[in-house]
Amino acid sequence: MSRHAQSPGSRTPRRPWWKRILRWGLAAAGAALALVAVAFLILYLRLDVPEPNDFATSETTIIYYADGQTELGRFSTQNRVSVPLEQIPDHVQKAVLAAEDRTFYENQGISIPGIARALWNNLTGGTTQGGSTITQQYIKNYYLTQDQTYVRKIEEIILALKIDRTMAKDQILEDYLNTVYFGRGAYGVQTGAQAWFGLDVSAVDVSQGAVLASVLQAPSNLDPTSGPEAAARLDARFDYVIDGMVEMGWLSQEEAATAALPPIPPPPSDNQLGGTDGYLLAEIKAELLRLGYTEQEIDSGGLRVQTTFDVQAQQAAVAAIAAEVPTDTVDVHVGLVAVDPRTGAVRAMYGGNDYIERPLNDATQAYVPGGSTFKPFALAAALEDGVSLDSRFAGNSPYTIPGDTSATNKIRNAGDADYGELIDLWKATASSVNSAFVDLTVTIGPDLVYDAAVRTGIPETLPNGQPSGLEANARVPLGSTSVSALQVTSAYATFAAEGARNEPYAVQAVRDRFGALDYEASVSPSAVMDPLVTNDVTAALQGVVTDGTGREAQRLGRPVAAKTGTSGDTTVNPSLWFVGYTPDLVAGVTFYRAEGRPTDDLGGEGGLDTVSSGAYPARTWTTFMEGALAGTPVSSFPPAAGVGSPVRPSPTQTEAPATPAPTPVPTPVPTPVPTPVPTPAPTPAPTPAPTPVPTPAPGPPADGGAASGAGSGTGPPAPPGGDPATAAG
């Protein structure tokens, strides 16, 4: 037998083909799994925990009133306010765990069954999704993106394992609850509780907590206010959460039996800038930008901003507009602003009815002719130049400007009223006599009036750099300059503060998201006028209320210094003003129509007496001040100082200083400020006087403002003023 021969019984049987294939497959699978394991290990070692993404760390900036507690509004790229875990009730925490990850405190950050379920769903044609643990959801929200890709899913799993080893479970849960989306624009459980129930999360009960946990699955599909189908889905999910809490021992059967789906109000408006508050918020944002904060810091930095706006004063502003402004008029715009004269802090602001419908702020961005609100600047300039309030100037109408040969050289008083050849500045101020103030300006020089206006706070140009109409000429006290209500009010605050000029501001303090003080406003007043001068200006302006065009303000029952202002003529009034102050608060009100449309039809028929600045603006101002100052002590002004010597005195007047005007006693109707020296019949003046005109009895008090050459601004086109020669009241 050949040595190669084998007996039939000794041959090794050959394995079936299918076993060989299975063996090869298992070997290949093992090798593949080994490679996957090695690759996973390499990724685990090389993948570092990244920095939190901007979306996760963004937090809502909250704006407060001056009390630092009453919320005014918010700025946010997403609505989020973070809270520590200890402020979140335990039943809310357990409800979330029952809904999203019942083994959270036992698992290693991932769920193998959940991953397998997700993989099977994806392989069989489902969406790229899976039952992630809370840790995985936290990783996705806090560190990664919302992209549904396999690469992102692998990163999520690896980071979940790492985070679970290095971070306490309570910290993971806290971060998750502060980043997860609850619907209704709310990120985090604190804003979620506010959006769904109007409560801080600390006040949420068991049933409400179960609702918050339920909606995490699909907020928009589980909002019962969307319809009956969504309500049914929420009801089923609510039962699932409550049953899960019972199953895990977090809720007793008795407690579960009493848990019921609570009433759920409709979603709050997500438009923070709507209504009257929108103007305040826009003003605060603009000021924060000027202070150096970036858009990102404002919208997502979690700042806490304390404003200067007073809750009582702001409510009074809105109420005054609603009560006093005619509702049957078209395109009438009203701006109101109030300032603390001691600091420049803006206490109230009404910029319009709805910021969304009309974002232009009528208190800060509408530039209209100031009219006779500019006459006090001429008073201040004259007093600084040594001209006392007992000095007399032309009261006749028309008054021809000496040396002016232009077609507009004749100045008329409101209603063409003639007050005689010469009247003193007490009477000229109370009755707003145009001719007297133009004569005064010619006498002391227009440059002095211009300078006084600028020093008190009237800008020389509009914000866009264009001319405002402020010019050093004889007509400057008639107010052809385009100004905002805030600018004029702030300038009058200089008089109320006895010559101290403060820049207006609305941001009092800013704290960062951790509560540390980041900014605080500092007050640095500038002494721009002698207090004796401003005290005499105040005394003269008190006469406007007691004896002149501003009698409506007597209703306030406090000492008031004020000035009316009307630009245009007796039938067309492009702007109406009332600006006044007590020792504690300065406020300005302006009525105007865009593009110079007349205001003479305000409130229907009635003409000048119906629409003058002593009517609607004065009533609005007084109603506002009543509300804003309610409950505060009554303060008195300092007495008049009697600055300067009289120019063109009456024949019986001595050269002794004028008797100070008495300060009105705080009564329901302040005591009138008398004219220190009665004015006799006119006598020839020592300097050339205008041609005398027969003197009829003066008509009813009316303001005598004028406007011309109104410049363009960042607001609407300033209404064109009337011819200064025919200035209206």
C-alpha cells in the first residue's frame, strides 16, 4: 500500500458550507466590533468636553422700574432665567424625571435600550432620533447643536459618559432644567412656569409641575389652547407622568388621585415692545448701547437693569393721555416726559400709543417748533445782563423790529392783542407777549439769548447734524427752533434746580447675571447759571399760572412755574406746548400733527381758545402731575431775588431793587404773584420806541409763540411754523 494511502475510516469529515460561512462571519463581526471598540476608545480619549454653546449660556435681560423690583420688560434672543436647583420644588424635579428619564440617578449617562431602540428605528426607515437620557439631552442642549446626525449622536454618547463621571447628578439636572425648551418661547423651568401659569417655579404645585414635565415631549403639540386634539394629547401625557411618579415611589396613590389637569391660560404675548412700554424699553436699549454694552450682552447677557422710571409717575402719564387727549381727532401726536431736576433722572415718558405700530418716540424723537417755551431763555439772558423783571418793553402789536427791512419785520401778539407801548417783563411773561420779548432780545442782543438756551440744554443742531433752527436773531425767543419734549423739559430742569444742569438719563444701574454691580449712574451737575437769576425766572413763570396763559395748572394746588408754547398763527397751530415744574418734578407736554397739519380742529369747533397750549396741553400736564405727585409733600420755591435794574422804568419807579414776588402758599389755588409795580400809561422811552398803536383792552390770555424755519430731524418733519410776524397763541 502506498504510504500516501489512508484507510476509509480515518478520513476527517468536511464541515458544512454554512458553518464555515457562519464562522467567518463571526470572526469578521468580532474584528469589526474590536475595531469599533478601539475607535470608540480613541474617540473617548481624544474628545474633550467643549465650552458651553452660546445658545445654552444666553439668558434674558430683565428691565426693572426705579424700585428695582417691578418688572418693566425683557430683552432676549431666547427667554431664559436660570435658577438654582434648590429653588425648584422636588415634585417638579420628580415629574420631569418621570417624563424623561426615570433611571436618571442610577444610569451612567446613557441608556443602552434607548440607543438600541433609536438604532433600530433609524435602520428601519424611521427618523434619526432616539430615547435619550436627561444627560444626553443636556449634552445636546448645553454643548452641541440640534443637528440630527450620526456623528453628533456619537459625540453626544461619548460626552454623556464623560460628563456623568465628572459632574454631580444634581448639577446635571439643574443645568438641564435651566436649558430645556418648555414651549411658548420659554427656555428653562423658571420662564416655563411663568409662560404656562404666570408663576415663579417655586410656587408651582404638583399638577402644574406635571404639566411642565408633560410638554417637554412636544410643546406646540401639547398646548391645549391650540385646540381639542392638543388638549387630548396633553391629558394622556399628564396621566403618563403622574403614573410614572407613583410607579417610582415619588407620589402616593392618594396624592395621584387628587392630581388633575389644572386650568391653563393662553400664551402671553411674545411682543415685549408692544403698547406704551415699548417706547421705554427702546429708550433703555439705546442708552445701554451708548454706555458701551453690545447687542449680544443686552439680548443674551442676563443683565438686570434698574431704570429711573417711577411706576406711579409712568402710570400717571398713560392715564393723563387717556383722560385728556381728544379721541375724535386724526393724526394728533402727543409726547410727555418728566425729569427729576436734582439729578436729570427721567421719571416718566409717553412716546405714543403703540411702539410696534409707530416706533417713533413723540417724547424724544419728534422735533417740532418750541414756540413760546423759548421765552424764559430770554428772561434768563436779560437777568444775567443786569436787566430786572421790572424793565418795560414794547407791548404793541404789530411791533416793527428796528433796522429790519425784511418782509417779516413786523411781530404780532397772539390774537393781535395790544398791551400798550411798554409793559414790564412780569406781565409780558404771564401773557406771553411776543413784541415785548423781541424788543428785549433786540435790547440785550440775540447772542445772549442763544447762549442761555444752549447752556440750559437746548442743542444747537438736530441729532442727525442738520440745523435745528436755533439762530441768534431777534426772533429766537419766539421758538422757531425744532426741539423734542425731552430737550425742553431738561432745559427747564436747569431753572428748577437753581442753575444746575444735569444730563437726562434713564439707566440707574446694571448688574450682571451673577448679581454683581456692573454700572451705576453718577450725577455730576454743572453750574450754568446763578441761582439768583433762575429764582427770578421761576418767579416770573409762576405768574404764568397765577395770572396768565397757564391758569389751568392752578388745579394742581401746589406752587407751579410754567410756560405755554404755541407755534403758528391763530388758525393753524403746528405745535402746542405746556412745560412746567414744581421744586420736585419737571414735565413737558407737546401736541403736534405730522407734516405741519393744523391742530385748530382739536376737539371740534372752538378756535384758539379751545386748542391753545393753555388748554389741552395744560390740562394733560396738570392731570399727569396730580397723579405723579400724589402722596408727596408740597414744596415751595425760593423767593425772587430781584436781580438787576429796571430798563425803561415807569415814571414813579425808583432805582431800588424790585420787591421780590411772594412765593405762592400751597393751597388748592396758589396765591397769585402780583406785578411788583403797576404799569401806568405809556410814556416816551429813553431809547427809540416802536410807533405807538391805539391800545384796545387786551383780549383773553393766549400764548404768543411763533415758529419758522423748522429743521429736519431724526423724527418726523417738524411742522412748518407760521410767519413770526403773525405768531399764534
